[in-house]
Amino acid sequence: MDKAKRYSNINLALSLTGTILGWVFLGAIVFFGFTKIVEQWSFSVTSSSYLALLVFAGILGVIETILFFPLSFYSGYLLEHKYELSNLNLKTYFWEKVKALLVGIIIGVPVLLVFYYLLNTYQNWWWLSVGIFMFFFSVILGRLAPTLIFPIFYKFDPIEDESLVSIISKRCQSVGMKITGVFKFNLSKTTKKANAAFTGIGKSKRVIIGDTLIDNFNQEEIDAILSHELGHFKLKHLWKMMALGTAVIFLGLYVVSLVYLKSVSVWDFDGITQLAALPLLALLLGVYGFLVGPIQNAVSRHYEYAADRFSLDLAGYKGSMISSLEKLADQNLADRDPHSIVEFLFHSHPSIKHRVTRLKAYNF
């Protein structure tokens, strides 16, 4: 078994282990009545149900973080160093985790409070109001993330290579995309992996390219990669995936609300708004998300093939597109040919082998 396949298989095993253990944790604390004990502790601190919710979530969050720290540390630090992909030392690794935690709290606390308010206010119709809220929240987050959140973790600078900027800008203009700039970010601060993307919504839309990609790919390869991303824009894949995601969310919230309502009575909770019952709701939502994942992945893989074809039609670099995929696979240690079942269930992108095969077969 080659290095990339071993790395990918270990990552998949760790991800599945974390998911299953997360479900076991939520199920266990509900089944053994621990959530009711934590709820009592929370209300001993404050009589406000909203403040008690924060105390409740904080206690469970700390416990879960401690329990899952070994798995998280191995997958996020030890494994990455073992396969020579990480540039982080222990100090910077924990500092990045602290920043992520603080950002998560700043964003998560208001979302949690709004969710609980909607749950209390609309009762059996909570799923509809929560779905609407999550849709608008995701749009706002997509608008603000490039300028407010991403710079917390990486430094963004305008790309100095004027010829590259000119090519990218012309490509964007040719498909009707308006961007605020083309930026390089110091991805090498954390990893040796390469990446590039279009981020933001509306006036915050920008092109970001990791320094690890700029340093290892030639101009035609970068052009081919970004032309692929422009394919997603021109073919409206982002909006289509957002529409699909929204439909999946509303359907999921509705189905889960019905199961949750029945489960609450089975587990002898006072109602759907009882704090002790909320981990059960989180468990149901997590299982639903896992089950519908393959459907969304299948649609995503279809769009990736379409964007590859668009890249050829726009830029015309078949050789460079193929070489860029090969380089990305090497640099990111991607499994070029995963098992078909693994690809179907867990991969949002087709395998490198399948993409290269199709690219070679295209005529343009």
C-alpha cells in the first residue's frame, strides 16, 4: 500500500471513529441520565433558562473536548507530522486551536441562543424557523468570512506577480465574475498542502491562493485550477449546491423534529425545550447529516466533472490541468484511486484517477 493510500485510509478511519464515538457520547449521557444532572447544576447557577443553556453547553463541551483530545491531537498533529505534511510545532498548534475555539464561541453562542429562542417560541414548528435562520446566517457568514474570519488564521497579501493577476482577472471578467482582488495567503504557516479558492459573496468575493500552490505550480497550472473554480461559478454550481443544501436542511429538520418529539416522551423528558433533551436532538441531527451525505457528495462529484470540462473549454490547458491534479494529489497525499464504496460514501470530489481519465478523453 502506498504512502498516500495509507494516509487517506487512516484519516478516514479516524474520522469515522470520531463520528461514531461522538454519537456514543451523546447517546450515553442521555441514556444514563447525565444530562439531567448537568441541567440541575446549570440551574443552580442561574434561574435564566438562556444562561443555564450556556452553562449546560459549556460543561458538556469541556467534557467532550477532554474525552476526544487524544483522537483530535493524533489526527491533527501527530499524523500530519508522521506524513511530513504539517509545519506546526506544539506551541503554534495549540495557539491555532485556541483561536479556533474563541471564534467558535463568538459565533456559536449567538447561534445557540437564537436556536433555543426559536425552539421555545415556535415549539412543534421550530424546524421551519430554524431552517430559515440557518439559511440567512450562512449567507451572512459567507459574506463576512473572507474579511473578518479568515485573516484571524492567515495573512492575506495582494499577489505581486502582475502577469498572473492579469490572467486571473481576465478569466473572471470573461465569465462575468466581479472580484475585489487576487490574494496570496500563508498556508505554509500550518501545512505543506496546497489550495486555492474563490471566497465570499457579493462585494467580498475574492481569489485566494495558498503560497504552497504558488511556489510549486507554474502559471498555466494555476490558471487551469482557477478556471475549474470559475466553472463552478459560471455553471451556477454554488447556487445549485446551496439550494440542495437548503432543501436537505429543511427536510432534515422536519424529519428530526418528528423523531425528536416522540423520543422526548420515550426518554421521559418534560418537553422538547428541556435542556437535558437537547443532546438527543444533536444526536438525531448528526445521524441525519451522515445519512444524506452520500447524496450531496454524488451531486458534488457530478459538478466537479463539469467544472473540469469547463476549465478545458475556457483555458484550453489539458496537459496543465492533468499535471495540476497530479501535483495536488502528490502534495496533499490524496488517494488517487480509493475504493468505489469509499468514494461513493465519503468523497465530494471524484478520484484523481477518474478525473484524469475523463480529461484525457475530452476533445475540444
